[in-house]
Amino acid sequence: MKEFIQVMKALSDPGRVKILKILQVRELCVCEIKALLGLAQPTVSKHLKLLEEAGLVTRRKEKLWVNYRLAVGGGSCAAAALDDLRDRLEDDPEIRQLRKMVPLVNREELCR
């Protein structure tokens, strides 16, 4: 039950859902997510921490950047939630616009 509650809490915030939807396009660093969502860096970091604790995202360090991506495998609740979210919100104009912008963000330019 604890895993289920943790996943549901992670999905209860629109900002965290947006992060998951843009991570469906490709892995991103904090500065790229910050630029796409127009949120402060501490806010993005807090969201990512909660998503990671819920087993929805993983991170890997690459040189100066910490890259975040959707978790593969993970707990059964997290995996089911990610699978369900994959086909949801595709008609939402804001999500559609964010996903179009993902290929345009460039970490080298953003994180100078």
C-alpha cells in the first residue's frame, strides 16, 4: 500500500505530470525541464526527487549534468502508472505544445 500511496501523491501535481509527459520524449537535465516548464530550479528539483522516490524516474550523471528519464521496471505501481500515463493527455494542448518543444531545448545553451 505504501508504494501505491507514494505513486499517487507523485502524480497528484500537474507539474510532476508534465515532467513525466516530457520525459516520454527523451531524457532531460534539470535546466532543460526548468526551461520547458518555466519553473524555478528548486521547484523542478523537488518534483524530480518526489518522482524518483516514487519509482517513476531514474537519474544518471553525465559529466556536468544529471539526466532524468522514465523508470524502466521499477515497482509494480510505478510501472502501471507510467504505462497508463503513456496514452493519456495526448489531446491536451499544453502537453502537446510542451512535447513539441522538447527537441528544441539545448542544455549547452541553457546551462552556460
